[in-house]
Amino acid sequence: MRLTLGRVAYINCEPVYYGIEQGAIPAECRIVDGTPAELNRMLEAGEIDVSVISAIEYARHSDRYLLLPDLAIGSDGPAESVLFLSRVAPSKLDGRLVHLTRDSLTSVYLLKLLLVKVFGVRPQFLPATAGTVDRLPDDVAGVLMIGDPALRARGQLPFTLDLGEEWKEWTGLPFVFAIWAVRRDVYRDHREETRRLHRALLSSKCYSLTRLDEICTTVCRRVGLDYDACATYLKERLSFDLTPRHLEGLHRFFTLLEGEGELLSMPALEFIDAA
């Protein structure tokens, strides 16, 4: 069986998928692109077999998924592509209207947590109808943006919060925005195919991380950034591993959400067998 593999259609997935895309790393799979929210939905619905998904999607449905070891999208400080832009200082947002991206559940939950715990405010949250700052209604104080559009948005409003940076300053830990998961039924019935795909993804990550200059040259025009900005983002901001420190950050995030009543219970972090 050829598994179906989900890929976020942002440049933050290139350091994992580039080797497979270039044909340098063989992988028996069909790749399907989507936003984080779309991939969450497709994995839950059984439309894809393995995917990068929002960390919060795993937390909410950990009984349905298993994690793939040593694969994640996170940051140990500024992320640059998960930004909250505001017309007023974060401490002035209590009761104000804030627009939330529809594309990333993890970023939404992280923003709510930071605003309550760090800044002591509870805005009124609404789903964003447009993902750009220039279309923000006058009565909306701020907007959460992710991915490639966020990379271009910094500085477009007076106040910018980098959620990865705020989390690191608050907890001292890395933040994990996304992980790779397989549906439990797929792994039960196609264990070896899943493990082969996991090995291919790890090999592709190793291949890709040694070719970040090449990747930056390829993607910078696509995303509308100069080469240096892309290089800083992919080389210095993001991390693609799932180390014990990353797992500690993930556990802290889930614990805080449980304390806020956003999660019914603490999810167990369960992985496929090591390849």
C-alpha cells in the first residue's frame, strides 16, 4: 500500500520534505498539501494516512494517533512565522476584538494562553475573515497570523508579538507547533509501510538540512522575502527535532491548557515503534 502523506503548503516544511521532493530520498507515498487546519481535518476523516498536524490536534485526539519520533516543527525562541499583530499594547487588549487565524489551532491556543497568563487580558476572539493586516476592520485591535503570510507581516501594525519568543521568555522551553502523526488504524494494518515512510522522512530531513542555502534560493521568491530573511528563518529560527526538551515544552503546554479547561485530560505522548 502506498501511504498518503500530508504536507503544510508553507516553506517551514521544506527542511523535511525537500529531499523527497527532489527525488534524492525514495518514498513510497502520495503527498497532499494543505493548511495545518485542513491537514488536521483530513487526517481525522481518514482522507490521509500520515501527516504533519497541529500539536493541539494530537492532544485532542491522541486516542486516534501515534507520533513519529524525531520530527516536529518548533522554535527555541522567536519563530517569525507565528505572530500576533496589534494596534494597541497587549496589556490594553482586555475586552477588545481580536481576529484569529482559521489555519492553526495550536497558535490560537498558545495566543489565548499567553494573553491570559502573561499579559492578564481576555479579548473577544473572532475567526479571521481575511488573513491580511490591510483588511483588518477598524474595530478589531489585533490579528493572529501564521506561516508565509506572517513572515511578510512583521511591522505592519504598531505592536508585534512573536509567540515562540514569548513562550521561551515565559517558560524557558522550546515550543512545538506541529508534529508528525499516523492514524492508529493505519499503523495497525500497515506497520512496515509506516516505518519505511518514517525512515524516508528522517533521511529527507538530514538531506534537506545540509542544503538550506539551496532551499532558500528556491523558496525566497515564492514567499516574497529576500534570501537573507529566508536563511535566518530556516537556519536560525525553526527546529525540526523532537528532543527531550521539546517534549518537555509540549508537556508544559498541554498541562497549562488542561489547567485552563481547554483540554479535558493530559494526552499521553505515544510513538510508533522505532524503525
